Amino acid sequence: MISWVWTVFRSRRAAMLEAEFLVMKLGCEAAAHAHALASDPQATEERRAYYRRVARIAKRRHEFLNALDTATKHDVQNEWRCRRGSLCR
């Protein structure tokens, strides 16, 4: 049971880090890019579910960043960069 919870947690964290990376690099197109990856017919169902999760998180993160002023936005993005496992440095 504990190993299953840990696996779900790692998958969620990986999706969050990838979504933040996409938002920082692609901006408003991040969710659309993740949806395109989720609709890839050659991908497994597990991979498509992962990218659907990435798309949901990317959409929320982008909306969150749009609501912030410029200084706070840079602070939040810097916090994302400094997280352990972050894809953007």
C-alpha cells in the first residue's frame, strides 16, 4: 500500500515539474502542447493520462501566473527554478 502511494506521489510531482517547465518556456501554449502529447495515438494509455494531468496543472499554473504582478511573477518563477528536480535552471 505504501509503495503505491509513493508511486502516485512521484508521478504527480513529475507532472507538476513538467507543467511548470512548459509554462515557463511556452507560456499560454503550455496546456495545448500537453494536450497534443496526450492525444498521441502511439503513446500508451498511462502516458496519455500523465500528459492530461500535465495539461491540467499547466493550465492552473498559467492562470495563476497571469493573475500576478510582474515582480511577484518573477519571484514565483524563481521559486520554481530552485525546486529540487526542476527541469528549468
